Amino acid sequence: MKTKTLSAMTEKGLDKKIAEFFYENQYIEVTDIKFSVGSVFAVLILYKDK
């Protein structure tokens, strides 16, 4: 299993980073996604390479 953490100051910025990550890693199997909202928007993606 691998993890990727992305964060941004805005929700739109985080959406853009998530889209870039999935575009660059089209052949992964996502196991879980955790979101966090505080002073920044953040996401933790747990995945496996295929």
C-alpha cells in the first residue's frame, strides 16, 4: 500500500491537485480516501499500484 497526501488553501485548489494526481496515476487501485478541513483542505489517498 502507498499513500499520497495533498493539501491546498481552497477547495478548488485541492480538487485541481487531486485531478492531476489521478491523471498521472491512471492505473492505481484506490483503497480509501480521507478528507480533512481545518485551516487548509487536505486529503489522504491510500492506494495500490496495479
